[in-house]
Amino acid sequence: MRAAVLERSPRLQRVHDLLSDGAERSTMDIILNAKVCAVNSIVAELRENGAEIGCRKDSSGGEPVWFYRMTKPAKPQRPLALEVAS
């Protein structure tokens, strides 16, 4: 797989920003809040950029639901485009 560079990908930045609070989020939460598809691929790309993101499956409700939690954010090479300067 060839991962996008975090600094140049608004798609990766949106998911990174969403997960950066360390809260656990389902695939659907990420799709709806970051307006992306293929969450598992985006998580793999974020991992290639240095983020540590755990994943777990919950089948207690019948159909499996996947949850993601970032335990260590990626360290971008330069400031992200979506960050607000203070």
C-alpha cells in the first residue's frame, strides 16, 4: 500500500483530528463525523504516518462493529493545513 502523506491529505487530517482526543469511535462515527469512506484503509495510512491506533471488534449486538482509538498521534513533518494558528 502507498500511504498518503498526512500533511497533504485533508482526508487523513480529518480522521486524525477526530481521533486525536483518544476517544473510541466506531467506523460509522468516523464516516459521519470526518466525511470519509474506507475507514480501515485510512487507519492503515495514519499508522504509516506514525500514529498508533488500536482496533477492536464488538459483536455483542449481533453484527460486528469495529471501534478505533488513537493512542499516539502522528508527528507531522510540518504544521497541518487544518490546524488553526494561535
